[in-house]
Amino acid sequence: MAVRVQVEDFDLGMELKQLTDGNHAIGGLCSFVGLVRDMTKTDDGEMTRSAAMTLEHYPGMTEKMLERIETEAHERWPLESSLIIHRYGRMDAGEQIVLVAASSAHREAAFEACHFLIDWLKTKAPFWKVEEDESGKENWVEARDSDDQATERWNKN
Amino acid sequence: MKILYFAWLRQKIGTGEERKDIPANVTTVSQLVDWLRSEGDHYADAFKDTSAIKVAINQEFADFNATVQSGDEVAFFPPVTGG
């Protein structure tokens, strides 16, 4: 289990390899990588080209929430290893923002835990995105109801 | 009390973190917001619509009826948009 909140980019191949290295009980590893898109929705609902994005977070609370989300995944699924990396600061279109990954003896647990990690992270980890269009105008990204619904799906009955 | 602001709240208020001596009759988040609004136009503007604002007390999500004390760290921010 590991959580990292950092400015610098990460080496996807290396990170995933380290999650399984030497553990032959692992039968499957599932990962999700979030990237900076070059298109964004304006306040008027129009699509526009965005040049870059800056992510801000709440140091202290961010790490605490990510660790809690990861612990919850381990309580729900028989995981062998997991990792959450989330970047902050300014990023250009195409850059990696976030990595969540989970491994298990069987694929089902790895797939479900990975999906759970990113869904919960999106509504519970204190990060905020501000996008810049090509003229340099800033636009704070608004939270989406669909993200709340995605989180809701994992709530226990 | 240590008060933190993030995202557009930080921009509207003009600082990300401040320490304030809170009046004794301020005991809930709602009362804290009302008191902050009286501290200046930029606070009043930032807290105009609290339906778009979330709060955390000592780094735990809370609601506007929650109790606050002078030693608390209280953070205000819009709904989160990470991932």
C-alpha cells in the first residue's frame, strides 16, 4: 500500500512493475491513469480548447483521505498490492495526472478495486482543477453529478 | 482559529490561510461564515452562495451545523475536482 502526492511526473511502467515484483501470488494487476485533456467545457456549456491545467490540493488532508480510500479498498477486496499517485501543480495537455493500481490473485478483485479507488478519489480527495484556455483565461472546473453517482454505486447497502 | 481557503474561495478572499480570533458567540460553521461575511466585502462575495461551498474541520469533512472551537483548523472550498 502506498500513497504519493507529488509535483513531478511518474514512470508508469516502472511503478506498475514494482507493484508485482517478487510476489508470485499475484494473478492480475489493474491500473487507471488520468490525463490532462485538451478540450474543456466552458460555463456556457461550449467545448473549448484548453492549453494547461493547474491542480491545487489540501496538504495533510489529501494524504489522509487517499490513505483512507486505499485502506477501504484492502478491506473490501483481497488485494496483494496497491498504489495511488496524484500530481499537483501546472500540467500541459497530455500529461499524466493520477495513477491508481491494484493487484490480486484474480482479475475480478483487481478490476473492481481499481474502479473503486478512482471513483472514491474523485469525490473524496481534496483536489481542485483550474483550466487555462489559449488566451490565458482561467476557469475552475466544476464538480460533476456523474462523479457523485459513480461514488454512490460503491456505498454498501 | 486557523482558517484555510482553497480554489476560487482563496482567490476571492485573497489569502489561502489566516489566523483569526473568533468572538465567543461563534460556535458553529454557519455562525463562523456569518461572522466572516461581516469582515469585509471580499468575504461577503466569497460566501455569497454557501450551497457551492464545502467545509472541513481539522481535516475531516463536516457540515455547516458542526461545532467549531478556537483551536480548530477550518477549511472552506468548492466541491472537489481531482482525479
